[in-house]
Amino acid sequence: MWSTNSSALVLVLVASACAGSPSKGTGADPEEQLAVSDFRPDLVRTGAGSDAEVLSVDELPEEHREVLEAWRTGGFTWAIKRGDVLSDPALTSFLVDNLLLLVFEEHQAIRGIAKAARASDAEVEVQGDQLAARRAAYARARAELPRLGKVAAEAVAAATGLGDDTLFALVKDILADMGPDGAPAVAGLLQSPSALVRYRAASMLGRLPSAGLEEPEVYTALQAAAENDASEIVRVQATRALGERGLWASAGRNLTEVDLAPSRLALEACLDDDAEAVRLEAIGGLSLLGDRRAVEALLTFGRDARRDQRLRDLSAAGKTIRSLTGKDLGVDVDAWAAWWETNEEAVEAAGGQR
């Protein structure tokens, strides 16, 4: 550890090149897509074929040693040095990679101590001291990452491919603290060749904070995954995230100021998916979103479902119709049509809101 070892080891992460994501009909090998490397505290792999170079502090360039020394010192010294680091992209990347490693190592160590077998009082006391020190190091490193902006967000997002589900949960928590920098970094993972990484990225995007000015790009990437990803489970998760992200965008805001049309149209496009699971997720998303203009698309969908005897589709659409209209019209598509004919003008005038 930097804070305790004079000969601290420094990890330099080398990310592998990222190929384009498979799209529907490409016939990508599911086993190949799902292959990820397990996490080891001494070697973080960001993808198959990645390499890691470990150096002693004495082997580092002087400017890197100065960064580590300022970090060890902390306080005002580090507050001043942080500005120098943020002004140099190379130093920022160096610091981020090492902080991320430190977070993972301390997290693993804390878990190990917590799971240790019962010991004598003396051993418990020693372990208690170690646990407190590790928790402090973990908390400090984790709190620093959001201050390092997009570089940190991209490095944390790259760890999404780690095989350990507990560490993935940690990655999600850190990205949630990244503010508007988190979602764009995660959206880039939707192009990963690994279906597992794309699935995890889509699941995170449903709940990450708004990307601010970059939100349209994030939503476009998510929509593309929902419509075109080669993996059905990724399309299902991306479709769910479309509804969740649209809902979160309106949280705490005056609904008259929120344009739900992009989210609604994206979900309506998913109603045409060949996979039932994706269609059902889109129907649920439209209910969650609450834009009553979706009744028109659901009416067309319901007619097709009735014609093709897709009973689950028809039943799910009927439930969403009830949610949007406030009327229990069951699976009577003609009744849906009658309601829409009567209320279309008022619904459009209100922008889909009640």
C-alpha cells in the first residue's frame, strides 16, 4: 500500500482494444461474448489479452513519485498537488489507475478480514486495528475518484468486465457517485464484444445520474443496443433501461417541462422485436413512463397480437392500457380503439400527461 509500504507496487493498466458490438443476425459466438477474466487483487485485467506492468516506486518517473508522495502526505499538500495532476492528463490517468487498484485491494482485504475465523481477543484486537486502517484507506481513495472527472469514470467503467459480482456491485456504486461523467463512460461499453459487459452496462444506465449535455448521446447508444444488439438478454436489459432512464429524467421535475416523447418512441420501436421478452419489457416500460400517447402504438400492437394469437403480448398490453387510460378495458382491442378515438385530441394537447 502506498500509505504503509515504502516499496509500494504501482499497477499500470493497459486496456485491450475494443471491437464493435455484435448486432442482430451476426451469429456471434455466445461463449466468446461471455468470456471475462476473473479479478485478482494483484492483477486487474480489463479484457481478454490485457497486460499489466508492475513497477516499484523507485522505477517510476520523478513526477509520478511526487504524485504518490503528495497522496501519502494528504491534507493541504495533496489539495495543492491535485490541481497539478488534473492539469496533466497523463498524471491523472496514472493516479486514477492506482486509486482504482487501491480501492479493489482494500475492498478485498476488508472482506477477507470480515470473513476470518474467530480468533483470540488479542488477534481480534489486531484485526480490528487493521480493519479500521484499511477502511480509512478505502474510503479516502474512493472519495477521490469522483473528483478526477471523465478519466476516472472511464477507468472505473472499464472494470465492468471483472468476473467478481461483488466487485461489479462496487463499480456500480462508484459510478453512481461520478455525477454526469458516469453515464457517458458506461454507454461506451455498449460497444464491447462481451455480452456480459454490454448487459452490465445496460443495467447500470437505467439508474445512473443524467449525463447533462451528453444525455442525448447516452440515450441514443442505449436505444441502439435495445434495437440491434445480437444478444436477446442485452436487448431486454437495454429496453428496461430506456424506461427507467426516461422515468428518472422526470423525477423531481414539473411534468409540463419534461419531454417524454424520445423515451416513448424508443420503447415503441422495441415493440417490433422478434423476441417476446423484449416486447414485454417495452410494454412494461411504456406503463412505467406514463405517456398516454403510447396508446396509439399499443393499439396497433394489440391488433397484431390478436391476429397472431400472441396472448401474453395481448394481456401485457391490456394491463398497460389500463395503467395509461385509467380504464379496465381488458384485452378488448376494439374498446382500446374507441377510447383513443374519443380522447386522442385531449391526450395530444396535454403532451401525453394526465
